[in-house]
Amino acid sequence: MEKKKIPNTILIAFAVLNLLHLLVSKGERVLGHFVLYLVPAVALLMILAAIGYAVSLFFCYEKESRKKIHLFLAGLLFLLCIAPTILGIVYATDLAGGTIKEETDLYTIGGNCVFLNREKETKAVNVTDRQQKFLLANEPPKNLQKKKILESGVFIYAHEERLSVEYYERTGIVKSASYIRNR
């Protein structure tokens, strides 16, 4: 490869990684909890590409007039890495923190979310399309004797079977969801 084509190749790789980051960071409906691994990995690759671009400038453009343009692009690449890095840190922290497992019979399924109704609050956790189809297909009937009244005056009825959900706390991404059959 010609020496002066290296920075342009790295610049194209950075653009592809940026597009990949946009797709992956919004892909929890399809990718599920695997997005917690992919977002930090892509952010790290973007940072490495920005560093590689800056380093390649010193080897390829020593005394040329275009060096200022490429230095400006190197600075811009580092600025474009800020948001993916922050999101990657949040996802990596959530991954390192582990999951929370909750079981409840007061829940509502809808809109790619499961709403877990607790004593004082309602927690919404994100499920994949596949998990939502499974939960809706196997949703047990409601138990009309047990209900909870929300602050808005809406009644939430309990289900006959409990729902067990394992999710990540900060992002609310569900790792697994299943019904617990009553005996």
C-alpha cells in the first residue's frame, strides 16, 4: 500500500465503525444483552482508529501543505469518539455490575418493554422482539382477586403465574425472561 493512502484508509475504517456504532447502539431489540459487549468494543475500535490516524499523519505527511487539513480531521475524529466512549463506558459498567433478578406477578407486557410493578414504583425493562413474542404467546391469565392501584387510579391485576426477569440495572436490558409455573 502506498504510504499516503494509509491515513485515508484509516479514515474510511473510522467512518464504517461510526456507522456500525449507530446501528449497534440502537440494536437492543434485535441483539438483546449482546449489545452490552458490542457497544464498548466498537467504541474502543473507534478510539484506536483515531489514534492510528493521528500517528499515520506523522509518517505520511511530513512537509506537505495538506498536513493542517489532516491534523484538523484527526482532532475531529477524537471529538467524534466522545459520545460512543461515554455510552460504551455506561454499557461496560452495567456489564461489570452484573444482572438483577426479579420475580413478580404484577407486570405488564407491551411496546418491547416489560413493566414490573413494585410497591412504590414501576420499572420498565427492554426485551428483544423474540422475548416479547415468547412472553405474549405464553402470557398466563390474570388473577382478578389480586390487584394494585397506581397513583393515577389505574388498576393493575396480578397474573396467575409469576414472571422471572434477569436484567441489567442501568440500561434495563433483559438477559432472560421466563414464567414460573405455580404448583
